[in-house]
Amino acid sequence: MRQPSVRKRRVAAVSVSLVLAAGVAACGPKDNDAKGASGDSEPQKGGTLTVLNSNPQDDFDPARLYTSGGGNVPSLVFRTLTTRNRESGAAGAEVVPDLATDTGRPSENATVWTYTLKKGLKYEDGTAITSADIKYGIERSFAPELSGGAPYLRDWLIGAADYQGPYKDKGKGLDAIETPDDLTIVFHLDKPEGEFPYLATQTQFTPVPKAKDTGTKYEEHPISSGPYKVVSNEGDGERLILERNTYWSAATDAERKAYPDKIDVRSGLDSSVINQRLSASQGADAASVTTDTNLGPAELAKVTGDKELAARVGTGHFGYTNYIAFNPKIKPFDNIKVRQAISYAVDRTSVINAAGGSSLAEAATTYLPNQKSFGYTPYDHFPAGASGNAAKAKELLKEAGYPNGLTVTLTHSNAKDFETSPEIATAVQDALKKAGITVKLRGLEENDYSDTIHDVNKEPGFFLAHWGADWPSGGPFLAPIFDGRQIVKDGANFNTGFLNDKTVNAEIDAINKLTDLDAAAKRWGALDSKIGEQALTVPLFHPVYKRLYGKDVKNIVISDWTGVLDISQVAVK
């Protein structure tokens, strides 16, 4: 998942330096107010907002996008049944209605979800948006040629496992989705899913008019249901020009402000160039933001010493954890005391320094991010303090049969992401040396690293990993990593500890039945603590996102869902 533009669940596989990429403590802009840098005037409609990005907005088809909460740029064009609440901080982690009148009406056991569309919804050409269009939009996301989106619907909808989409299946489509009238859509699920409203924020729930579907070319000009329409898409998302959709009505959309008249998305830029341009804020760059480029340690140091620049830094937290993973099938990591010893030996202060310092990383002792929406429950089963507990680690090693220490290999990525990269690996290596553990480093190129750690036949015994949330809840954080039924033997496997505990699996099922999301959050937190006792991971830190924006940008909103500036809220006048 590209972080935080966030391809959200498979974030663990790829550094998304999101939002995602991709959404942990108190969140929101700490150095600016809700009106932007100057705070001296109310936001006004008009002007052009420029977006300066490193990564192109490729696959700009709602079927192919994998986002958290509908994404940032995509959510300007694609509306969905539900969306994220566009408010700063913890309030922004809530799911709210978008095209629908509410967040969904579940059956008693949460296996049937019913939605009613708002009246008066229109596409960019003035035609009405119907429930059949949402059904068709979902069905086309099953087409192999449009793959890439969130995989949940194939797992959750009755009879959807082998469905190949409307291009191959010319029939009536998925029986699990009913549209009794133009404003009603009903989903029938294989099992209870209390978090279905969160899933309904994914772009696969975007309405697509069948008559306007151009298959793999649809991304060049998708039909807008949001406040902006695509007027130009160059270089597969390298340059996107968005202008107002005159048929969009704020009366049906309480979330998107749509202040600028035009959005100009320019990608393929070096991150240092982006930050330089935002810092200088000359010409059009004064009304610019970035949705994928953070300030690095050196850049942040310069910004911190300049009051004007410091006032233009948005600070946010996304649901994301960087950690050490163990494969208990490989010695000596099959011995829980060895895993516990490493947990005690870790020096989180040195790790955080390697990640860029305390302004860019926060120490973690829980697997779940420390946000209420995830069900964060504080625990520290193997208290290492700020700089590690080498004495306790040596004691456990002796009990494990290694009184003279041991030698292990730590696999990491060579990508300069300050997450799973050489800097972090070296910090771990140095800390474990104090406990008598000699660590040899094995660096892999990013693609090889990802393929290796997620292959059940190649997975190393000891490696750096990370995981980000598809939505702000414990479910998509814990289930893919610790549900034994999600162990994948022929494909990308994320249950790296190969945990298949019947009590854990049963608790996951029980929590999924809950439609009271606050009650579910508490259960996720308790489950996190229970799993943590098995020392299958060593949580290291949660990233903090620091991003510059231009001096003429106003109305800064940064939520705990995405952790980054929400461009649907900004104004440039």
C-alpha cells in the first residue's frame, strides 16, 4: 500500500512513504489553525489548487484503486455509499454517509446491509445516479483486467468467489446485490460483517453508468459523481486536470467543500524538489499541496528553525505500525523465550532516531496503532524501557539454552524509507549486540524483499515489516496478520507468524458480528493484548507525517483516518 495515498490493506507489502497513502496519538494540524497558514480570512471559492506529487495517480479507475476512505485525489471525482468524516483529529476516523442517506441498515446478524440513495444525485453529464449503477460499478471491479482494488467483496458477498465480472458474465450479475428500485441497494453477505460501512468507503462502491463504461480505457475519462470531473489524464496519471462538475450539488454532499475551481495534479517529481517548491511558495506553488511527500529529517530540521515555514507544516497520524516479525517455524525463533529476549533487547530510542527522530516517529509497544478507533489498549508485555533491557534479554536467552548468546540474520529492505530500511536494521543490530545477540544484516531490493517476506516457502525467520489500515479499526489490522484462516500458501501471505489459534479466530468472528463499532473497538484492543503475549512481533514505532503546504492554502484538515491533508477541504483564496 502506498502510504498514505494508501493502497490500504496491503500496505505492509510496500512502503507508502499513504497515505496512504494510506491514517497515531492525538492527530490533526498542530502548527496551523483550521483556516490555513494565515488564518486571517474565511476560505473562498475560486482559484487553482496545484498538487505536487512523487507518484503518479495511475489506475484512475474506481475498480482498480486500493485506497483508505476513498483516497485523496480520487475522492474528488468518485463518491461512494459512505465516506470518511472530513474533520481533523479523532472525529475524522468516523464513517459517515456519502451517496447514501445513512451508513447502512444491517439485519439482526449483520449479514444483510441495506442502503437508500439520496435524491437528486447526478453525474457530470446531468443524468441521474441509480442503485443499478453502484451494483454495476462493484461488478466490474471483479473483472480480471480491472483488478487491483480491495479484495473484501470477493470474500464477503455470497457467491462472489469465482465471479469474473460483467465482461465475461453477460447475465444479471451478482445475485448477492439486489436493486429493488432506483434508490435502494441490498448486499447479502456470507458471514456477519459489522464493519461493512467502512468497506463501503472504497472506490469500488462508486457508481458507473454501464452505457459509458469503456473497460480498461475508462480511467482516461471516468464519469464523475463528485465535485470535480477529469478533463485531462496524461501519462497514466502523471498529469491530471480536474475542473468543476457543474451537476454536483453541495446539498447532497456534506463532506467535500470543493473550494478551488480547478485542480492541477503534477506527478513524477523528486521529493526534495517538491519540498523546495512548497517551501519557496513562488507563483502557482503558493497555492500548492502534496498528497504523498513527507518532510525528511534534514528538511524538517530546516523548517523547524523558520517560524513562517513551521506554520505551514501539517502534522498527522495514520493507522500504521512498523515492527519486527518472526517466523516461528525457523530456529531459534520457534522458541518463545528467544522471541521474548529480542523484545526486551530492542532499543526503541535508537530505532526512532534512525527513523528520523521523535518528530517523525513514536515508540510502539502495541501492535494496534494508539488511536481510539482501533481499540488501542495500552500494554507492554516485555518492557524494554527507552533503550532496551539487555540484562533481562540475556536471562531469557540462558533459559532458552543460549547462555553464550546466538547469531541470527535480520532481513530488511534496501529502500530508503526509514521504515524497513538499513538505518532501522542497523539500530536493531546494535541494540541486540548488547544482549549477546550477533545480528547479520541481509538487505534486499524492494520488490525482492516484498516477494520474500510474503512467500510461505521463502519467509525468513527474522525480518522488518510494517502494516497499515484499510480503515481505522482493529479488524483490517489484526485479521490479515493473525487469523489462521488467512494463511495463504500459494500467493501473498501476511500472517507471517503462521498463527492459527482457534480462540483468536473465534474472537475475530465474534467481533465481526458487532455493529456497535465502539464496542468492537474495545474487543479488538483486548485481542491485540492477548496476541501480543505470544511475541510473534516486536512493535517498534508508528510514523508521524509532516507535510508542507503553500502559503496561500487555507482550511487545513488532517484526520486520524488518513493522517494527511484532505484536499477536498482546502481553499486557495
